[in-house]
Amino acid sequence: MGPTVAEIKQKLQQADAAEFAVLERSLIADTRKGVRAAVESARKRLAALEAEQQRLEGMYAFQADIAGGKLVVGLDEVGRGPLAGPLAVGAVVLPDEPRIAGLNDSKQVKPEERERIAEQVKQVALTWTVQYIEPGDIDAHGMTASLTTAFCRAIAAVEAQGVQPEVVLLDGNPLHLDAREINVVKGDGKCASIAAASIVAKVERDALMCEYAKRYPAYDFASNKGYASAAHIEAIKQQGLCPIHRVSFCHAFTQESLF
């Protein structure tokens, strides 16, 4: 008696590409509906894995090409638009190996995967940092100046750790903050180091907002991370502003601060 459908399904679920090719040939005459479905499911799974591997390799190849193979620091910002909390800028210098599975624009990665990827980035990076601009400074100086300050601090922090990047890859439009600057629009989805900076900054800022949620529970920062959810706006209308709100971002909702 040959293997059951369940046994075949388990083998197909665990098979890599080479193993699948052997299994597929051995099952070509097996007409059982469950077997045919399992073969197709395995084929789709492996195709998705191959596509993901090609996407990941493309991010590293794009970065190497645009930087001419030079040592790169990738930078990205998180928290440009929230009503509360700091602006965060991440900076990461990655080695060519090992590749970091799942690396992508932080907005395209599930929260639990962001945590895993951020931890791996920290483990393999030559150096990394996250720099913050506090709400009061954003109010005082505006977003463009705050971004410039945060990016410059991040580069300085990387260099203070003994790493001297030859190229500064910056997500978005030119800021002309460094002679080594190369700008990549939507770079967090194209360049490995920018994606890494995006994820690390996102994870670090989210954790900080969860800490603020304990201090200012009325605003549910653990859920909204400072962004303008309907519940957050209603809390501002009812409670006023707390010390980590960006006053200049909240004029449409504010009453006199209770803090």
C-alpha cells in the first residue's frame, strides 16, 4: 500500500525546490484529488519563496549598483505625520552578507515580522542608530528643519561608532545635507539599508509610544502610535493636549491644554 494523501501532503509542505521536483515526478500518475491539490499548493508556495528571494536579492543589488559598491549608510524617517510623539530617523550600515529575510519597507511588513527583522538588523549591522526630534522642537522649527537635524545626527552617530560610510542613501527627495548624499524615492522598498533603517526606526518609535501610553493613557498611544485616529482626535477634544503632542499639528482639534 502506497503513502496516504496526508503523508504526501506533509512531504510536499516540507519540500524544498529540489525535493519537490523529485516528488512531483513520482506523483505524476497519482490522480487522487487531494494529491493533485497538494502538489499545486506546494508549487505555489515554492514560487512565492522564489519570488521573495529574487525581490530581496534585488534590493541588495540595487543598493550596490546605485552606490557603486561603496560602503553605504541607509537612512529613513518614521513619524513625520503623527499628532503626538517624536520624529524618528533610523540609520543602518549593513554588510553584504548575511541577507536579512523579509527586509522591506516597514509599512509592508506585519508588526510581528518587523520585530524579528529589526532584531536581526541589529545583530548583523556594522552599526545602527535611531535619532529623535521631540515634539517641541518640531513645533519650533518645522518638519523640514527637523528632518535635516535628525538625519545629520544619525550620520554623526554612525561615524562616532567608528564606521565611515562612503555613500549616504537617503529615502525621499534631496535635502542636500551631506556631500555623500544619494536620494532614492521610495527607497525603503528598493534599497536594503534604507529598508533596514525604516524597520528599526519604526520598531523603536512604536515601543517608545507604548511607553508613553502608560504615562498618558487617555490617548491610547499604544494603539494609534500618535497618529490621527478618530479616537485620538476625540480624546484631544475631551482632554486637551499632553506634553508629547505637536501643538502645531493639532490646531483643528485643540482646546486649552490640561497639562
